[in-house]
Amino acid sequence: PSSDTENTYGDVNCDGKVNISDVLALNKNLLAGSALSADGAKNADVNKNGKPDSADVMMILQAAIGLIKLS
């Protein structure tokens, strides 16, 4: 994805869907410093504050279990 309209917010591992794997990928990045792709990092910033963080983890988890929709 090259623009905001093409981002799949929440799809941290860029596999085309938002699920628990994305939560785990972002947690691994935040806690252990594992790398995210450029698109993965953009997709991880679901609250659009400029960087993936723990608030994004919670939003992605809520989306993965169907509580919220990510735009």
C-alpha cells in the first residue's frame, strides 16, 4: 500500500486479513524489537498517531475478535 486509502489497518503481517497473528506480530515488534515491513508498520498504526504502540495492539485485538471495525 502506498497511500492511506490502500492501507489495510490492522494487517501487521500483511497476509490480507486481520487476526490474532497481527496482534502477536505487533507485540513481538514492541516487546522484542522484531522488524515490521514498511507496509506492516503503516497497517499497525491503527490509531494514526504516527507510530505503532500498545494502544494499536488493543484496537487490533478488538478488531480480530469482531468488537470493532478498523477504517
